[in-house]
Amino acid sequence: MGEVLFYHLTRSPVEDVLAQLLPRALAQGWRVAVRGADAARLDWLDERLWLGEGEGFLPHGRAGGPHDARQPVLLTTGAAANAPQVLAIIDGAEVAPDEAAGLERLWVLFDGADEQAVTAARALFRRFREAGHPPQYWSEASGRWERAAG
């Protein structure tokens, strides 16, 4: 089992944080699934990733295409067909603690300006801890990412 990391977004939108995290995972040779709760939001994110600046392009695809299994980054609302080593959870998508087994990383990104998202992330954090997957909590409140006591 890999690491479970919760990212409390207070300064950056989810697409900017993914633009930081995804290249690091790809550099490790890992496939990534980005699971969202809303297909329209994933369509929007798909366009954003295609329009990256310069070297910022991130190879990816939307679930349901003919080459899902080959995608280095797959945007999905459900199970991932690309056998990912990393699962990124955005926009309150569902995830169970047992999904951390067999992954290198499980990222949960949540909007600190959305009280409902914060409450849901706290409950999910407790579920992971109680299931034996001790999560890490990361905050950008200081202006840079810092690991905080969870």
C-alpha cells in the first residue's frame, strides 16, 4: 500500500494542483486515474489539460475511449481502465479506503472554500485512518505546500 495524501486547496484551483502533481507521477512511470464526481466537470478539465502552456501538456484521455487502458492519465467518474498506480480524487468523488491497496499514491484534493467539501474530507480522512491507511494532510495556507499534523 502506498501513501494516502489529502490536499486542502485554499489558494490554487484543482487544475493547477493536478498540473503540479501529474508530471511527478508520470516521471515515476506511473499511470494515473483522476476520478471526479461530474462528467461535465471532467470534460472541462480535459480541455484545460489539452491547452497546457508550452511543456505543460499532460498526455491524458477521457474514460470511454478506445484506448483507455493505454492512457497515462485517465479522467473518469468510476473505475479506471488504465491500471493506475495513482488515484486522484477530485470534487468529492467517491473513494473507499480499500482502494488504496496496490496503489503507490492516493490523492484526495478538496476545496477549502467549500465547507461541505471540508466536512466530507474530514470524514474521509477518519475513514482512511480507521481502516489502517494513515493519511497525510497537506495544506497550502501558508503560500506553499506544507505537511501538517493530521
